[in-house]
Amino acid sequence: MRIDILTLFPEMFEGVFSKSIIKRAVDAKKVEIHFHNFRNYSTDSHHKVDDTPYGGGPGMVLACQPIFDCVRSLRTENSKIILLTPDGVVYRQKIAYDLAKESHLIFICGHYEGFDERIRSICDLEISIGDYILTGGEIASMVLVDSIVRLLPGVIDEESHLQDSFNQSLLDYPVYTTPRIYEGMEVPSVLLSGDHQKIEEYRYQERVKRTQDRRPDLLSNK
């Protein structure tokens, strides 16, 4: 997979993408990640990428030209172009699985007060990571990249993400490690039984119970 990220602040990604699973995936050539400062595509003599909104109002609005030209330089027939925006579809694990099947993703990170409405016309999908406002799309794009890259074949064990929270519209089951007893709290005996069928039954029941207690809205999707 190839991922291209359009951002005014490419340096924001250095620490996040240079560690842990994403770095290992890049080193293993499971994914290529490239950053593009679309200010470099501005035809303005001062390399401006924004302007005041028509009709008045606060803040500055990202203009079409730099973003359009940057996308055109990267887009292929296999590209899926994603705009990070608070009014996009709310991100879910199912979307992560769908995007992990793509060969080329292009993320557009907005900033400032907003972006020219016409930028939506070159996007295939608009995504929000929640009902709140960030200063820009950079952090949201980090969330998407992290959640997608871990699903790529060979990045982590498939079993690890098949049991993740939100698969089958259920939260994950509780897990324990040594010691068996800590400050009076014991590991459930079924996990020590060696009976794999009973363990699987216990874990499924715990997934359902946890989802009922914490996220009953997920069960309505089943």
C-alpha cells in the first residue's frame, strides 16, 4: 500500500510514524508513507494557500489551487482520496478494514477555519474521527493511518486484530497476566483450566457482557 498525506505541517508526523508498528511496517515494505506540503504547489508569489471567505466571517479558508494541483500530481486510477473533516462520516473499524484493502490512499488534512467547498469535489470519502474539533486534520490522519496499517497482511498476527474491540460489533474480552493473584484480585479460574472450548465460550460471554454494559448501542448494529 502507498499512503500520501497532504499537510502544511509534515514535521508533525515524524515522531508518530518513526516508532512501533508503523515503522516496522515501513521497514518491511508493507506500506510506503509520503508527506506533501501543499504550500509548495501554490502559484501565489508569496506561496499563500488560504484567503478570507467570501461573504465575510472569521478565520482563513484553504484555497482550491494548491490542493487540486497536489492531488493531481499524485492521483492514479487506483487512488482513494480522503478528506479529514468534522462533518464527514464518523470513523469505524469497518471503514478501517475497507480502506486496508486499497492500494493507494491520499489524505487531505485541512487547517485554519476550513477549506473551499469545491475541494470536496475531488474526494472519494470524507471522514471524521469524532464529534469534536481539532486544529487541523493531521492528528485525525495519524489515527486513520495507524488503524489501517496494522490491518495490512503481515504487519501483525491476523488473530490479534480479529479479536479486537468492535469486530462483530462487540468490545474485546478482558485479559490477564502474571501474577495469578494481585492485591486480592484473582485471574478467573476458567483461564487456567486448559480447556480451550470453555475459554472461548467465557471470552465470548465477556465480550457480550462488556458491550451491554459499556456500549449497548453497538449491539443494535448486530
